[in-house]
Amino acid sequence: MRLLFDHGTLVLAETPDWPLDFVPGLLWDERVALFRAPAWRYPEVVAALSSQALPLRDEVRPPASPVPGHWRPIELRPYQQAAALSWDLAQKRGLVVLPTGSGKTRVALSILASTGARALCLVPTRVLLEQWMAEIRAVYQGAVGCLGDGEHRLEAVTVATFESAYRHMPRIGREFDLLVVDEVHHFGVGVRDEALEMSIAPFRLGLTATPPGAASLSRLAELLGPVVYRLGVGDLAGKWLAEFDLAVLQLGLTDEERQRYAADYGLFSEFNRRFRRFHPEGSWQEFVVAASQSPEGRAALSAWRRTRRLVAFTRGKARAVRKLLDRHADARVLIFTADNESAYSIARDNLVMPITCEISRAERTRALDAFRAGEIRALVSARVLNEGIDVPDADVAIIVAGTRGEREHVQRVGRLLRPSPGKRAVVYELVTLATGEARRAHERRRGLAAANFVGA
């Protein structure tokens, strides 16, 4: 028999005339009259065929060649060493969950160095592409490949964006033995998963600060391995991350805002009650589908969106932001909003530099450099600073509003926790009373269980 790599899958040619149902993932492909299996099951397919002592010519991997370049020694903190060891003991497969700012990338670099394998590192954005390449070059004396941002250069150690990997994996899926996936919570639920399915890499590492839900985690366990090491913000704050206080500022609505909120929320809740009467277990997605099918339902959805926009940046929140900026006039402050409209409003009213998706990379870099140097004291952003940008050290965060729950909240707080002698960061969370935001704010704080909470 011959085992071949074919467009991100495995093909078994010249098979004997007996059942092969003991081989994991192997199915008959009538289009080509051959057996085919997903590339990610390569180790299992080879092991199953070898266990039956069947004659097999494995032509999947390219001819073996040593990895050029030399890795410099990489020093790790004790918990980073434990994470790398846990991954190694789990047969070099699994997810490492560590907070933002705790050095997940360094754990990955130590694994790249210790395995010495041909490695492909996947990242979600071009910004992270640049950062990972810089981090690798600092400890690896060899050429670093790049797939993304207009470059197509394959080396023994290569960094690729998710989208570039998805496009090129049918061709390069057999080239690497180690797959490293940063911000792995983006996988497990969609088409993008095919980028992982089309690789034969037997060794796989996923990194995240905020693991996904049970369904996605189950899929990731198949494609990358289970969670092998996990620490939260509370486990590291005080020694490896800065101590911080979380102050929840509970704010009210003006009379005019309350009237608008009540009218729109009443319109939404009436339609929602009727939907729940017939679909008590219906999901939000099912509600949206049902609402989209009638003028009344679409009006209810529009009303719901208006309540979210209203609560995201109320007059009370605008006043609170001004007062907090005055209180921390000598500190470096990060302000997080739910949308660009709120970010620009804060920027105009307080002469604060906005960092949004509409800002060019060059301008964003200049702003971050100025913030690092102390020339700019505050930045405001909707989502750009949540993930994938190396944010300079800051002392204070003002979370005006959020949209993505616990994951977003943990990422935002993590931006403040880079340690320095005597540092104690402060996180202000602005919450509007008697609205759905109060409940959502309570839920998204679950990832910060060990924080010191201060009600206000």
C-alpha cells in the first residue's frame, strides 16, 4: 500500500482486498475509487496500519532534512516551565491557558526550541504575525518564514496568519511536524478549522487566555489536544502579574435616557415573551431568525440594538470618564468602549488618542510609541487593543462598555497587568443600573475571581 498526501487529505492507494474499517477516519471516496482520511489523523492512520503488520510505503512526508539554525537558551518562569512540561507529558499535544501578559509566547518558543521540529505558527492578525516573527528571531538563528501580509516564504520555522494558512494548507500541510496556534479560541466552531484538519503535524500546541465553551473545546481536543495546563489572573497576580483593584462604578440614566430605554426595551421584551412561550429553550440565534421574518420582529430587534447603543455610552458614563481622567492625570490610562462611535466621542471630548480599526498601522505604531514614552497619557479603543497588539505598560483601565463577555473582559484587564516594582493597577468598570448591562457585567467578571473588588 502507498499512503499519499493529497490536497490536505491522506489517500491510501494500492490497497489489499480486505476490510480497512479499523483505520481511524478512513472512508471510501467514490470519486477517485480510493480510501481517504483527514490529514490531521495521520499519526493514527500510520499506527493502525502498522499494528496489523500491513505492507505500507509512507510517502506523505517530504524527504527528511535537519532544521537549520540554532535556538538560544530560553529562560522560563516556574509556571511556564510547568506548562511546557505538561504539554510534553501529554504526548506533545494540548492547550495551554495562561492570562494575557503572562508569557504564553515564551512557552511556545521553548517548545519550538526543545522539539527542534519543523514548525508552523498560526496567528489571527498581521500585527501578531510581525510580533511572533520578531520574538522568534530574537532566540532563533535561522531564517523565519512568513505567510501573510503580502509575503509567501516557507522555511523550517514559519509564521502564518489564519487566513493564509487556510488558503495554503492543501499544499503545505505535510511540511511541518509541529503546529502552534495562538489565540486558539478562534477555532473549534467554523470553516477555519480546516486549516488544522489539513495538517499532518503530530505535535500540536494551542495558546489562549480565554478558552472557548464546551462544544468548541471538545472539537479542539480532537484537533489539537485537551487543556493540559491552566492558570487564571488570580493565580499569578501579585508576583508574576501586577496586583490590581477592580472598582465597579454603578451609574444611572437621565430621565430622558430612562424613557427611551424603557420604551425600546418594552417593545423588545413583548416580542421576546411571545417567542419564549412557544420556544422556551430557544437560542438567541433562533430568536433572531424568528424575529427577522416579520415587521414586528424586526422592529423588536431594532429596539434591542438601540438599548445596547444607549447603555454603551450614557451621559453618566461620559461624566465618569472625564472625572477619572482628571483623577489619574499623571497615570497612563487605557479606555475601552463597545464601539468606534463611543471611542471617537471620548477622544473628541477629552483630547484622547483613539486606536480603532480605521487608524493606519503607521499612525497606530506612532501612538503606541508615544504612549510608551509618556508623551501621550491615554488611549481609547473599541476592540483593537483587546487582542493581538503589544500594548505598552499602563496603570489604569476604564472599561466603558463591552460586547463579548468574559473573554473580552479578561483580555482587557490583562493589558494592565505587566508587572513592575510597587505597581498596583486600577480597573474601573462603568455599569448602568437597572439595565441588562448590570447582569452581563456580573457574568463577565467570572474570569477575575481573585481580584479585589470595590463597589462604588
